[in-house]
Amino acid sequence: MNVAEINPGASATLWKFFVTAIPLTLLTIWIVVALEQSDTLFPGHAGLLKRIAWPLFFVVRLIRVRRKPKKFVDVFSIPAYDEDGNIV
């Protein structure tokens, strides 16, 4: 990190450092996730094209999850039974 704010003799600034570092970090994350061999992100056999386009599929999956209605489960309720012992 040879920037003028830390090293007075340097010609680069923090702005130039962040303009370079942020895209390189995002590119690295994109490549690492695309080459991930786990089945958690890509269930089944995913081709190279699907792996490269993972941000698009990730956004689509987020939209689908948000559209599904959430089911309310009351975990504290005691089930009611009829005379035969069946849950009502």
C-alpha cells in the first residue's frame, strides 16, 4: 500500500488504491465462487456457463425466496385431542 497518506514520497493516493483494490477483490470473489465444487451453491452438475453466471442465479434465488409466503408455526401450542386420541 504505497500511498501518499502513508508514505510521503509515493505518488498514488488512497482513492487510486480503492479504485484498484475493490474491483480486483470483487473479481476474485466471483472467480472463487464460480470454481467452487460444493453442491450447496450449485446443486447437481452445473455447467461452466451456469457457474460463471452465478450472480444472476443468486439474485433470482433471492427474489424467489422473498416471494414465497412464510408459514406460521406455533411451536408453543399444545395439540388438542378428540375422544379417540387423534390430534384435532
